[in-house]
Amino acid sequence: MKTYQSLVTAQRNFFQTDQTRDVAFRLTALETLRSAVMQYEQELMDSLRADLNKSEFEAYSTEIGFVLEELRFTIKHLASWVKPQKVKTPVTHIGSKSYIYSEPYGVALIISPWNYPFQLALAPLIGAIAAGNCAVIKPSELTPKTSEVVEKIISECFPREFVAVVLGGVGTSQALLKEHFDTIFFTGSVAVGKIIMEAAAKQLIPVTLELGGKSPCIVHEDADLRVAAKRIAWGKWTNAGQTCIAPDYLYVHEKVKDKFLQQLRAAVIELYGEEPLQNSNFTRIVSERHFQRLATFLENGVTFLGGQVNRDALRIEPTVLTKITWDDPIMEDEIFGPILPVMEYRELSEVIDGIGHHPKPLSLYIFTENGQTAEEVLSSVSFGGGCVNDTVYHFASPYLPFGGVGTSGIGSYHGKGSFDTFSHKKSILKQTTRIDIPFRYPNVKDGLKKIKIFLK
Ligand code: NAD
């Protein structure tokens, strides 16, 4: 098996030159990356079209534009993030001052998936560079054209001892995991997340795991059905449902189910046309294997909308299945495709119970006009993050750290969250030598009595 020891050693040596600790160096690197992404915009759009049939609109809004925005935000704020943060000091420490220093881990490994093959490789890299690390990126083998462009951009921007892209599949990933990195950032499936964490545990390497799961979307009886339908249709069928935070399934209140489904049908027609299989801008399924897996779900429940496929083009229409229960095969694992199962409920407690009996989702969405109903769900269900009256949109705010909980992930990123994820937080007490409060010492008269005044 090929090893990557020399690459990691070269990066470690480069890290030890302290060049990446210089904030001006980091800013220059981020600016260089930004120019390159702009320069490669068309090539990225072409590669995303070739790998997944992503439209230029989706390629820009969910991948290229997202990365540019993350770069702009990071460049703007980095100078303030890198400063040691002054925090309070308790009275027991009188005379001293307290700070949190952010220091880079060293050499980071970033492993990314195929569904947003550009964004999910580059967004973590922005955090890694901002925090002063060197990085190795292993993009997905299932989107080879985009991964090649990622490699081209990075090799033109940076020397390999600072940032390197390693192309390859599972074997390459496993060979990289044998090396000693200082932090690992993985985006992908729950099953592979466990493999990553196990490999990291052997060397006590900290991990950030951005995983998946079944993200519920609730449409309550008082929801604005037209708005809900459009936002759900967009969140579900962007990238043909191959989005980690897409609504995986719907819970719709029985009173509004029929009305809502009519609105959903109208929204699909509005966004993707009467014949989505003929729409040249509808994303395809990434591989034959994923297509086969999804096609078997079309047998579940009753088809309310869609259901048609084009096997040769690996395309599946936006599909809505009703009369679904937790016992249907489609409800076992994350769907990760354009099929939306719908369950009905009467009481909110059924929804809370149903979700609570399954692994913690990455996202949750609730549509309601009643703030208390929303709060009831937010406070009783554990999930990574989500929206009230929207889907997916929380992902795009640099002020909201993004990540999962339980099996949907460990850690978070985006905006300052990315900088923090790639930084060790070093707590420092700066003590004065002018005074020396005696009560901590064992030889003080009535020491125990005195210390009890402060520690109680
Ligand atoms: P995956 O786990 O199969 O692969 C992800 C990466 O891991 C790829 O680079 C792949 O080469 C590598 N890999 C695969 N098998 C491996 C193994 N045995 N050992 C080491 N490395 C291995 O995931 P995927 O199919 O590319 O992506 C889809 C999954 O990613 C979904 O579950 C989705 O929910 C999740 N996802 C999560 C987020 C998030 O931000 N939380 C974003 C996108 C996708």
C-alpha cells in the first residue's frame, strides 16, 4: 500500500517553520484561493455538470458562491478571531488576567464526499488555513472531474508542503488514516464516520465528523401551506435530494395533508416543470449503485407524485410517497435521493415520540405560525440544527455553526465555527509577581477556614 508519510512529514516540517502562524500569510493564502476559485468558475461548473448534471445555477449557489462567500467572510473577520480572547478572572485569582489563545493544530486531514464535491472539500480547508494549519484533502472518487479541478486549483495556489490534494478512493483514504495527523475533518456517511473515528482513536487524533441521518420536516396544521410547500420542494429536490440536510421525510398534520400535497405538487411543477425527467437542469443520481438503491424505494407506500425514472440517465423524478409508516424500508436509513415519504399525525406528541425513538437527526424543520408549537419541538427533540418555517437555509449562515449530534456528527463549522474547529484553545493565566495571595499555601494560619471563604 502506498504511504503518505513523506507528504505528512513535509507538511509538519513546513508547519514548524511557523510561516502559517503569521496572519498575513494566512490572509494571502485565502486571497490566493479566492482568486483561483473565481478564475476556475467555468471549469468547476463544467465538472459539476459532468459529474452530477448540476445546473450552473445550483453549481454557483450551492458550491462556488458558497465557498466565495465563506472566503470573503473569513478574510474580513480573521484579524479579530486570531487575537487572544480576554476572559473574566475570578476573585480567587486576584492580580492576574485570563486569556484564551487560538493555536493551529498542525497538519489537518480533510476527507470529503461526492454530493457537494467542491464545497465540502473547500469549506473546511478555509477553516484549516484561517486557523494556521497545513492540510491534506482527499476528495471523493465518485465525482472525478470535480475532484481533479480541486486538485488543479490547490496545486496552482499552494506548495504541497502547505496544502495538498490526494486523489483516490477508499484505499487512499485508509492509507492516509495510518499517518499521524493533528486533526481530522471528515464529511460523509455514518458508517465511514465510525471507521474514521476508530482510526483516529488509535493515535488520539481529534476528529470533526459531519455525518448524515434522516432529517424530519414537520408541517403543522397552522402552517402557511403555500410557502411551506415551495421551501420544502426546494430543500428536498435541490441536487436531487442528495443533500445531507434535505428533508428526508415529512410529518404532515392530518387536517392539512390533502391541501398541503396539492401545494407541493404545484411547487414541484413551478420549480422543475411538468416533466422533470426532461428538465436538463435536474441533477442526476451519482452512480448506478445509488440509483438501484433508490429505485427499490419507489415500491413503498402510494405514489402521490412522480415515480418515473430514466435508468440510462440515472435520473429519478421528484417523487412523493404517501401512506408511509416507520415500518417501510424507506424509513430505515437516510434516503439521500429525490423521494419524499409522507407520514400523517394528529398530535404533536406522536411526532416528538416518533423522532425521539430514532437516531438524532442532522437537521429538523418545522412549519408553523405558532411560536410555542415551534418551541415545543425545538426543546423536546435533539438534532444538529435546523429551521422554523424553512429548510436547509440555516446551512448558509456564517453566524450559525453547522454540525450534527449523536450519530449525525461531532463538532461544527462555518464562519468563526470553522476557525474554532481547526484551533486548539489554549487557556492562559497571566499572574502578577507584585502580590502573592497567601491562602493557597498549606502553611497559612487557619488556612482551611480562610480557603472556605472563597471556595464554597
Ligand atoms: P462516504 O462516507 O461513502 O464517503 C466519504 C469519503 O470517505 C469519500 O472521500 C470516500 O472516499 C471515503 N471513504 C469511503 N469509504 C471509506 C472507508 N471504508 N475508509 C476510509 N474512507 C472511506 O460518503 P458519501 O457517499 O461520499 O457521502 C454521502 C454521505 O455523506 C451521506 O450519508 C450524507 O448524509 C453525508 N454528508 C454529510 C454532510 C454534513 O455536512 N454533515 C454533508 C454531505 C454529506
